[in-house]
Amino acid sequence: MTKKIEKEPVTIVLPMRNAATTVLLSLQSIHKQTYPIREVIVIDNASSDNSIEIVRNFARESKIPIRIVSRQNNKGLGASFNLGVESSKSSLVVLMHSDCTLPTAGELSKLTRPFIENNDIIATYPTLFLPESVWQTYDFWEKCYFVRVVGRGIAGLTTKFDCIRKKKYLDIGGIDVKNFGFGGFDADLHESLSKIGKVAKSEAVAIHLHYLGAAFSLGKLLDKQRVDARTYGRAIRTRGMSVIQNGSFLLIRPSLAILPFIPYLHAIGLMLIIIYSFLYTKKMFITKSTRENPRIIILPFLNVFFLYYETFWTIEAFLFGKNKIE
């Protein structure tokens, strides 16, 4: 039984949308893996760049079969993963993002090893990293957005590079696209799988490249923060206290935003916000490449604005938010 699981090739489901700066690196790292891969299913969500052309060119030379599914409309990550898993030919399916790469040829073997060692395990996940060397290549506003995760190892089932038993994925109905199709579904998926089996951390590592182009503007930063805030608001609305308890630290910022308006706490609240305006993106002020950028002057003021901006969108999504593409 153990040998059969060990030899079972996996299917990798790789959704993408405008991933021209990263998808080739992702496919190249997949191609180098020593663990057998039956197929890679690339699901394109109406990309407007040359992502599909890059994938097609790579597929012509690839030793691993690559199947491309093109969608005329962006259905989102959740629906793409569901489609890919349903059509996969393997009992083990890997969910992976097109902006992630695998640093060594053995990462897929590490990700699948827990299945071999314990038949009760139904899903595994890696530790994700955003290396300093990658972060340094970003434009100023992208550095600002990812400044709090650079160099940190974050372990969790996030669909960035996770392996799941296909049957168990289908048993829970896959990703809940009704409530989480366009964001926030990773925690819900983890929770749903944990109710029917063991979800385990593996020794695998994945590198999250994010976006490697030069078009990450301040407007893009605002868009991403709005999406994040609305995702969290919808998650609280749908899953209630479990989200708040598991992510209680996320409530610190809304609480800080309210503090200056509480009677007798105005001065303390203002002082804390001033301190926060520098500490929240501390690395931006101590890193030479960002400290010497003229835009650093307005960053403390923007940090305060972002505090209220995200609080507004979290509340808006909690009260009125619908699961729609951002």
C-alpha cells in the first residue's frame, strides 16, 4: 500500500491571470521535480498579457503533459481549482499558484512524504517564503505592500503549494465559491478538510514571487488592500467568531483606528497612531533602497490613511459585502 502511494504521480493544478512575469519560473521549477507528475493543468482566467503564449511555448518542450484551459471570463482562483481537481487524473492533487516557485528539485517529494508515512493524512502544506533578494527587486509600492512578510517563513494551507487527496477535496465540495470564490477561501478550505481528516505541515518550501514587473502603482496597492480588507470582512460575516479568534491580531488595527475617538483617550490614541505610522512599515525606513526613495516622505501619512481605508472596507464587506470579483 505504501509503495502504491509513493509511486502515484500527482496532478498539479495551476490557475493564472496575467502571470507573464512569473509563470515560466513556476513551470520550470515544476519540471525539475524528481517526484512523478502525471500532468499539469493550467487554467487561464482571461489573461490580457502573453501568459498563455508563454505556457504554450513551454508545453511544446515539456516532458510533463501540460493541459491548458482558457476561460473567456475571470472565474477566480476558487472556481479554477475546483475545475482542475474535478478533471484531474490523479488521486493526489497539488494546488499551486502561478507566482510561486520551488527552490529545489525535492520539494514535491517533501510535500507528498506525509501521505506515505501516515494514511490518515488528507492534505499537506509547505512553508512559504518571500526572500529578501526577491523583495529588493520590487518597485517602491510593492515593497510597501509586502514589507511585513519579507524574510519570514509562513506555514499554512494557502493553495500556494498544497497537496490534497482528490476524493477528500470533492467530499467537502471543494472550495466554497459561493462565499469565498475570489478570496479568503484558503482558511475555509483548511478548516473544512480538518473536520474530515488530518492536515499536516510538510518539510517542503515554496517561494512566493508575487509580481515581478514594474507596474505596481500606488493605485494597485490601494486595490490590493481593499481586496484584503473586504475578504476579511466577508470571512467574519460568513464564519463568525472562528475567524476573529484565529486572527485576533487583525483586530488590533481597527481598534487603533477607533481609539482617538473614544472620550478621554484622544491623546493616547493619537500618540499610538503616530508611532504606528512608522513601525508598521519599519523595514521601509531602515532599508537603504527604500529610505532614499523620495516617496518615503509621505509613507507615514499613507500608513495612517491605509489604517482607516482598510477598516472602512472591512466593515463595508461585513455589513454588505458579496462574493464578487474585485
